Amino acid sequence: MKSLGGVVLALMLAFCSGSLRAEPITAAEITVVDGDTIDARGQRYRMIGYDTPEVATPRRKVGSDERAVALLAKERLAELLHSGALDLAEVPCSCSKSALSKGTCNHGRKCAILSLDGKNVGATLISEELAVPYVCSATRCPPMPNWQRILEQQMKAH
């Protein structure tokens, strides 16, 4: 899973690199919402290329194991913010034209890539098993990962 995640992220970043305009940002400008969502400069951003477990969501019940790993992912992302030079690149979200025009794309969040010393923070979270690769096409995303099953598989592997 770890090597696949790195390959997927590398391919995704190579695909998007032509349209990225990364801008330096400081840790003080960022509030971590969860492992894959931040608030920065007055905007809420969903980090692309990876997914972390949910602390809570109105769409489904979140189990205690998922919530525990979600909090670890959130804490780890907050730690990473103080580990080196940060860049934030806003990128197009994967939504249909209809969702974009209605303003319902991505629950009102913008999409971005947050890099630490030139490396997507998602790659670190994936390598530490706090996230999984999650790559969307230009207009839609795959089904959300089943975190209960992922965590059960990780427990069996260790």
C-alpha cells in the first residue's frame, strides 16, 4: 500500500504540475481542520491526492477506531506544519460543471496541495498509514474509502 500511494501521488502531481502555482505559506496562517482539510488565508481547502479518516460526518456514523486515527492524522498534519518550508498550491476541484455553477462543489471547499520542503504532505501521511491515496478525475471522485475496512486490514497486517 505504501509504495502504491507514492506512485499514485507522483503521477497525480506530475499531471497537475503544469497548472500549479504554489505560494509560500507559514504555519501561523494555517488552521488544521482534519488530516485532509485546512483553513488558510480566509479559505477552507480540501487537500487532494489522499484521504484521512473522519472525526465526524453527517453522512454516516464514525466508529471509535476511525475517530482515533482521524485525530492522529490531524495532530500529525499540525506537527508537519512546523517541520520545514511550506507551499500551498490551489488546484481545480474534481466537480461537474453543474456542481461548479451551483456552488455545491466539494462542500464549498477549494482544493489544494500543501507541500513541505517540496513534498506533498499527503505522501507523509500515507507512508505513516494515517491516510490512503485518493485520486479523482477532472469531473468526479471515486467512492470514499471504507475506513472501517482499511483499519481492520491494517490491524491484521501488524
